[in-house]
Amino acid sequence: MHGKSLAAARLGWPNSLASLPDFHSLAYLPERAEAAILDDVRARLASGSVAAVFLEPLLGSRGGYMPSRAFAGQLAESCAAAGTVLILDEIFTGFHRTGPLFLHQDLGVTPDILLVGKSMGNGFPVSGVAVDRRFSIESKMLPGSTYAGNPLAAAAVVATLREMRALPMSDKVAAVETTIRNSLADLEDLGVALRGKGALWVLEFPRSVSMRDLMSRIIQDGVIPSQTANYIRLLPAATITPAHLAQACEVIRRACHAQLGAPAARPIAPIHN
Ligand SMILES: Cc1ncc(COP(=O)(O)O)c(C=O)c1O
């Protein structure tokens, strides 16, 4: 997923609203194995007319799948060999959402262009494009727009990055990951897949599950997770306390057990702080 404006939607998923020429959305994980995806990309690059390849390093809106380091490395090499720009969309994964400052660092690749947003404004709507210094920026590439260069957004980013620098972000995100893994591991027994990294997790439910009923149970118990189709996403703030996060996970776990399987026996511990 790369966004909902026309060109971004065309890149991200098959949809009849966005039909633009010269955009190719290739089958990706989990529909295809990495080797087949690479073959497909290389076949397109061989035409010599591909300007850029976009990659979301962890599918935050579609199942939480993440490619291997080997895949990312070979993709980057293929793009470089073809003179094609590799664009990493880290709008979701960037700024420690998955642990490292950027997920491409864990994947061992350096993008030519990096798309950023979300966490960098800590809730304030802001996004950005970082371009490798090898490329020259011309003024006509940066057209003015209503919100471009917004001073309030810039101030929100500066303040957020300052806070992030002052915090042990990677340690905090690692603690979030441990809590989520430990709290929700047993959902796999109910046929629920848990995928993700750091503070970005996706629960994928069997298609037969009524997500409406499940969400009602969870919301009634005071937790409001993000749900689309048969996925629930957990995106806690890095600063959440492990106790609060464990309590929220327990609400989700209980709701899943109540709806999909045997009632959960584990008590929900009260939070004192
Ligand atoms: C990976 C990724 N890229 C880009 C976007 C931006 O999308 P939009 O601004 O259209 O909501 C999102 C938003 O969810 C995203 O997850």
C-alpha cells in the first residue's frame, strides 16, 4: 500500500478506479515466492524503460509480510544494474516503528529515494521525500502545494525527532515486540496468524470470522485497534508501558478466544500507575 491518491493507489493494489498507463503492480508476498517476484521484476527491468521500483519493506496494510534480506539485496542490485531508481516506502515503517530508525537498515539496502511520514510527526499530518545526494534536485521537481513546507508540520517533526533522539527508541520498541509476542502467541492455536516487527503487528483472521462481532467485543472492553478486512493492526506508541500494552493485548486475546475458541482462562490484571 502506497497511499490512496490516484497514482499511489494504482501502485498499491488492483483497483478499477485507478487505471494509469505505465504503472505495473506486480504480484508480491504472499501470493508469490521471492524468487518468482525477482524473476518478474528482472524481466520488466530488462526492457530498459522502468524509471522506478517501489517497495514497502513490511506490508503494514496487507498481512504484515516482510521480504528477506536476500530478496531486498538482490532487488537493489537488479535496480542498480538496470539504472532504475529504488524507492522505499517507509511511511509506515520509518522512524523506529519496527525498531531500527528505518527498516531498510535491517534489510541491508540503501534506497535511492525514501518516502517518510506518519511517526515522524507523532500524529501531526506530515510526509517527506528524501533523495540520495547522487541525484540533483531541480526546482520544477518541487512544485508548491497547499501544505508543502508547512512551518507547523516542520516544528512538529523537529520536536518529535528531538524526543526520539532523547529516548532509547530501539529498546522501547523491542519491549513492545516482546509484550505483543508473549501476550498473543497462543492465538495461532485458533488459526490466527500474527506477523510483524517492533511496534507494527498484524493479526490475520480466517475469512470465516465475523470481524464486526470481534471488533465489537474488543471495543466494548475498551480497546480500539485498527481493523481492515480480516486484519487487525496493533500500532502502539513506543512509550506505552508494558503493563498497559499487556492489558490491551489481553482484551484482544480474550475476545478472540470467546469468538473463535474456548474461553480464555488468564485473568486481566488491573493496571496501577
Ligand atoms: C506504506 C504507506 N505508504 C503511504 C501511505 C500514505 O497514504 P495516504 O496518505 O494516502 O493515507 C500509507 C498510509 O497508510 C502507508 O501505509
